[in-house]
Amino acid sequence: MSDDRLIVALDVPNVIEGLDLVSRLGDAVSFYKIGLGMLTGGGLALANELKQEHGKRIFLDLKLFDIGATIEAAVRGVAQFDLDFLTVHGDPYVVRAAKEGAAGSQTKILAVTILTSLDRADLDGALIKDGAISDLVTERAGRALEAGADGVICSPNEAALVRALPQAEGRLIVTPGVRPAGADVGDQKRIATPAQAIRDGVDHIVVGRPIHRAPDPHAAAQAILTEMISPQAQRPNGPR
């Protein structure tokens, strides 16, 4: 039995490896993320094949950022495939343009706040304004949601703060940077376990390497799914 709160990142080089991983995961996984790393390896074709021929849900993680007119045109082109989620940067003008481009489609626009691979030193190097990351994430999330985003991307560390925002009512929170206990952190810096993320009000968690690099990806996915429905994943105040 699958649970579409788990999104598996197909962070593999090409369509052949992507289809092989999907085959190995079978019915355990119903939702997949395809990002920039796969794009030149046939990622868009794979997204369409998984959606149309295999009945999977698809998150296209492109993190689009450009002038408004270009964002609107790019999103309109992607939205014709009726994929489920598409990411853009969380700047309000980008979000508004993306929503215009997605009009009439089923594609939900998710706004990226601050990448989970960044910490305060990285933000300083990029000349991002002072302040705690948690404060910057919640501020960006609130502005993106006010601009019309269907949801936001944030690390699990900020999920509870974003969920508490008035603007987040009825909107999606999707978190990368989720790692089972004991898993290799890799390049992520703001992480949590699947249970912690779900408990903090996340709608979908994104997991890549802990699954596709596991000796048995199906078993790794099943372990995460089990943790997601464990008592440790239950919110103190029940379902939102």
C-alpha cells in the first residue's frame, strides 16, 4: 500500500535508471520528484510516461526564476502536461507569474523558501539579509502564499513555524531534507526524520538518496512509510 505523502526523488542520471528504480519500488510508491539533474537525461519524457502510462503523481522540481513574462510562459508550457507540482522561487512576482501560467491546469505551484542545503554562512556569502534562517523562511513563505502559491518548500526544521502561519491554512508544505535516523546526511544541513516532519504538519516529504542508494530500495521505502504512520508521527493536536 502506497502513501502519497512520500515523494521519492528520482535523482538518477537518466530515464533508464529512473524506470528501473520505479520498477523496483513497485506499488509502494505513487509519487515521484524529477529535478534539474534529470532534465537533460530525458526527465520531462519520464515525467509524462510515469504520469500517463503508470498512473504516478509527478513533482517537477525546476525552481524557476526569471522575469515575470518568462516565468509565465515557461509555466504555461509545463502546465500543458498536467503534472501535479512545479517549483518556482518564492519571490512574490515569480509566484504571481507562475500562477498565471498555470491557470486552467491541475498543476500546483510550490514556492521555494530557502534551500535545505544552505545555512547562515551560505546566506551571508550570497549577501542575503541578516536574521535567523527560520525567520527568513517563514517571512518568505508568508509572502509567497499571499501571492497565491499553492504551497511552499521548506526544510523540516521550519515546518511547524510555516504551518502556524495564517496564510498556510489549506496550503501545502513539502519538505526535502528528510533523513531516516542513522542515514547519511549528504549535502543537507537542515534535516529531520520522517516522523518528525509529519508530526510538524508537513503534507509531503521528499526522500532521494536514502532510498535509491539503499541495497533494497523497496525495503527502504517501506521502512519510511511505516515510520510515517507510527505513533511518533502523530501530531499532538491531531489532524489539522
